[in-house]
Amino acid sequence: MNFVLNFLCFVMQIAQLSFCPPAAWDKELEDLRLELARIREASKSVILERKELLAFKHAHQGDKAELKKLKQRLAELEEEHTNLELVLNRKKDYAASLEEENKSALETYMGSSEHADDMLKYFTLGFEDSLAKVKELQPSFSTGSILPPNKVIEFRARLKGSSSQSKKNPSTDGVPK
């Protein structure tokens, strides 16, 4: 139907031009040439834009699949993160319980007679080593008459008193006084 209408318009224009002087034909021809040049430029612009859109479409065709893979990887990483947080929380709880056990064991040791003996041993270590050296150099010399310094005697008495108190009264926090 459009073709028939276009053809009729064309025929009517030719009929009009046949009754016109040659100068009008030249003017009409020039107008048609300008219109044709404008249409060609518009056509080139549309073809160029179409090519750019097709190139863009082809360049981004794989994006949906890649996006789907990335979303799947993100979900996997979030699940792994959740599992690692659970493991971390369990390890923190375990570390806290070990810390409590360590603190409890240390308090028990600090209040024990073993701790008092160790403290006495380390405090008097130099004195007893000196006595052993005297016995080694002069075996006939009686070392029973050599008394430790007053500080060592006081320390022994305080330690023995606090260890005997901790044995009698276990509620003293286990720390020697």
C-alpha cells in the first residue's frame, strides 16, 4: 500500500515538473541533491552507531555468565567466612578455658608447699652452693656452725608459716604472704 502511495506521489511530482520552466527544474534538482546528501550523512551516522552498538553487544555477551560465576563465588566465600568465624570462636573459647585452667593451676601451685620449697631453694641457692664448695675444699671443716644470713632465716620462717597456713586454711587465695 505504501509503495502505491509513494509511486502516485512520484508521478504527480513528475507531472508538476513537466509544466515548469527549466530553471525550476534546476532548483528542484539542487534541492533534491541537498536532501540526498543530508540523507546519506544521516545514513552513515546510523550505520556507524549500529556497528558500535553491535560491537558493544558482542563485547558484553559473556558478562551475564561471568556475573553469575562471580555471584556463586561470593556465596561460596561467604559460607567459608561463616565457617571460619565459627572455628575462630571455638578456638577463642578454648583459649579462654586454657587461660582459666592455667590461672587455676598457677594459683594452686603458688599456695602449695612445693612452691614454698622452690622459693626457698632459689633464695638460698648461693648459700648452699657456698657450703658445698667449703665441704669440697676442706672436708674436715664442720659447716654446721655456719648459719645462713638473717634474711634467709626470716624468709624460711615466713615461707614455712605461710605454707602451713595454706595447708590449714585453703581459702587464702593460695598466695604466700
